[in-house]
Amino acid sequence: QGEMSANWGTKPKAFYDLGKASMVLKAKVGYGSNEYNDYFYAVDSQYATNTRPIYHADSGYSGSQLLAGFELNSKKYRSGLFIRYNHIGQATFEDSPLVKQKGNISFGFAFAWILSD
């Protein structure tokens, strides 16, 4: 398994009186070996059913990911948020019976209050 990625980020800069803010954008393209893709997407004969046929994955393209994030930090707190899109359309294991959708969106938020220096 492996990946190629491109990252872009800003250096922290003052954001009003709230602290220092920074942004990041990331793009990744993945590659998986037979063994790696099989681990997640294969269906061995003992688990095959009428609606879930035997399947073994090949090596190759394993999807892409786009991520955007924002951080805001001060002496008293740290916070951040992100949104990420994963896409496995055209991946070598796209036709696995375990694949139910080609993409998804996830997001998150974190906040930490710093109690002492």
C-alpha cells in the first residue's frame, strides 16, 4: 500500500484577537497491493452467499481523498475543524460485493482548553 499526496498549508497568522489561525488542504491518491486490498475487500468461499459472491481484489488504484482543515490556537485554547471526502470509484476493488457506495464525507471539530502553561 502506498499513496501520493499534495499538501498546502498556511503559516499561523493573527486572526482578530482570537489567536493564530492556519488552514490546510490535502489531496491523496492511494495504491494497494493484492494482499492489502484483499484484506479489506475479499470474500472467501466460506463467507460467500447468493448475494455475496467469492471475490479477490487486485493490486492497483485504491481511491482518493480531499481534505480541508482550519486551526485556531491561543495561549488558552486550541481548536480545529476539518471536512474530508473519500472516493473509491474506479478503484481496482470497486466491484467487490463489500463495496456499497463509492464515496463519503466526514467532518470533525476539536476544542481543548489549556489549564496551565
